[in-house]
Amino acid sequence: MQLAKIALPDNERRVAMNDGGSWKLLNLSQVERVHTLADILNSPDPAGLARYLVDSNAGPLTIGEFRFLAPLDNQEVWAAGVTYKRSQVARMEESESGASHYDKVYTAPRPEIFFKATPNRVSGPLEPLRVRSDSQWTVPEPELVLVVSPTGRLVGYTAGNDMSARDIEGENPLYLPQAKVYQQCCGLGPAILLATPIDTPENFKIRLTVRRGGQVVSEDGTHAGQMARSFTELIGWLLKENPIDTGTFLFTGTGIIPPDNFSLENGDEVTIEITGIGTLVSPIVKSAS
């Protein structure tokens, strides 16, 4: 089952469900204290609650009848780094001074966990993502994103773009927050695939395509089974001494790194596809420095 926040043609914003067929609107006025997508996700049975909330007065929707919005409400967004071997190598290459730190964190018991975004810094499908005006080497980082309840339960998955200014972080690892956290630094969507007991990381195939002037300039793929850490491990470390009262979105790291001579430019289009979740398309903008 998939859940999403959508906008109808009159710009009315609703929550919708796809349970193996067409998209159906949910009526969030039927249950006390259930008013948002986050309320459904944080409930004991998100799938059951969503089925109960189907709006019987609204017909099914086709994709062309609405647009997807970022699937979060007031949750924070966090991220894990250096969880794939390719990411470890790339981070070591970009930072001479901090190379040994990236080498050590890949195999250390404690993973790299950092704050990524507040909701106002997040862009949904077809909404712009930004290259910092003071960066000359920024790349997209396509990632599987875990949707986590306030109790630490894995409730779903979505696609994410963890924009990263590699030149800023490479200059000094202490600049990581500036390389990662800024206006329009984070893409999420299009929908949340609810978690099931049979999910395995290998099921989530991730593909990145970057187009410039309509032409493909970067393309690569991986799958989440190549991660060095489990979903449970990453969630456990995130929750240590760190309450997530409204739930959270947790990026799981990237296994796709464009070549060192590649940087996003104003007008590029980034497409991230993840099996079972859908396609996140993001136009890229960059202001003059």
C-alpha cells in the first residue's frame, strides 16, 4: 500500500491511498485526532486505518488528476552517511584532511548520523532543489528513506535526494552542516510505501538519471542490499538520546556517486526511481553567487 499527500486541480490538499489499484482520497474527519498523513503513519495500524478512512463520496483518481506533494507534515529529516562502500571511497577522495575519518566510520560500531532538514527546507516532486550559490561541486544523492514512528517503528519508505555540496564538505569535514543543510536542500516523494514483514533491502532498486537540455548527462543504479548497515541498526542509533516526538524521515545513505568532474547546473533535471515507491523528479536551480 502507498500513501501520499496530493493537490487537486483546485489546489485542495488531501491525503490519498493506493492499495494495488487506483488512488483513493481519504476522509480525515472521521476519526478523532487523525487529521494528517503523519497521524496515520504514527497509528498502530497505518494500513488498516487508511482503508477505514477511504472517502466513499469521492471516486478513484488517475495520476493526471492530481500532483504529488512532499509526504511529510511536521517531521524532522535526518540522514545516515557512509553506509555504502562507494560513498566511503568518494568521501575519502573529496577530503584529504578527513579521509581517515570516513574510512573509520564505515566499519565503526557507531554510524554517521546527521540532521538534514526541517519541513520548510524540503521540496516535493517537481519542486526545485537548489545548488548553493557558493558551491562549484554539488551532486544529487539518491537514497532510500525510512519513515519512522515516534516509537522507533519502521512504518514505510520513500525516495529522497540528499543534495550535497562536495566541495564545501571536502574543504573541511566540519563544514558538513553547510554542505547538507540549506534552502531547498532535500527532496522527498512521491509516495510512502508502507512497510511489511517481507521487505528486504535488495528489493529496493535505486536509479539516478540527470538530464541537461533534455540529454542524459549522468546515469547509474544500485540497490539497498549493498548497504553495510541494516535499517534496524540505523534507526536504533538515531533514537539514542534523541526523541522523535512526531516521527521522522531517515535517509539511509547513497551508493550512487557521479564522476568527480560532474556537478549539477541551473536547469538540470534529476530523476530518482525506487522500486515500489515511484519516481521523484526535481528541477535544479542555482542563484548567481
